[in-house]
Amino acid sequence: MANATTQKFSEDEMKQIQDLQNNYQNATSTFGRLRVQKLILEQQLDNILNEEETLEKAYTELQKKEQSLVQSLNEKYGAGTLDIVSGEFTPAPTSESAQGPSATPNS
């Protein structure tokens, strides 16, 4: 066997090793922080998508209610236009060959 003698690294070499270790620790910490941020953003996106879906359903229900109300008002008052501010209804001119457009509160 060869005679084993210990050698000591220089201060510069030790500093380089410590710098590498610190850089690895910083990179690992940064990766972890980024992953947590990504997870939070994904959760926020899921919440937004869920809320969007809920609002789409509510909007569809509003459209159905509007159609039902318009149909009810047309049956009661006939076709015409409604001034939403004054509440005045103006019947559409009647024509024997064609029917006028239906009143819609949303127009």
C-alpha cells in the first residue's frame, strides 16, 4: 500500500466548494418556492374556472327567465316595444300578412 498522507485544500479551493454548495442550496430553495407559487396559481385558476362555470349556468337561467317573461308579456300585450325607463308599451303595427317582432326587455 502507498503511504497515505493527508493534504489540505487551499482556502480558494474551499471557498469554491462552499460557493457551489451555497448555489445548490439556493437553486433547490428557488425550485421549491417556484413550485409552491405554481401550485397556488393552479388553485386560483381552478377557482376562476369553477366560478366561470357557475356564472355560465346562472346566465343561461337568466336567458330562460327572460324568454319566459317575454312570451308571457307578448301573450298579454301582443308584439311591440317597451320603453324600459318609462314602462310604456307601444304595440307593433298590425299587418295581415306578417307579424311584428316580439318585445324583448333586453333590447
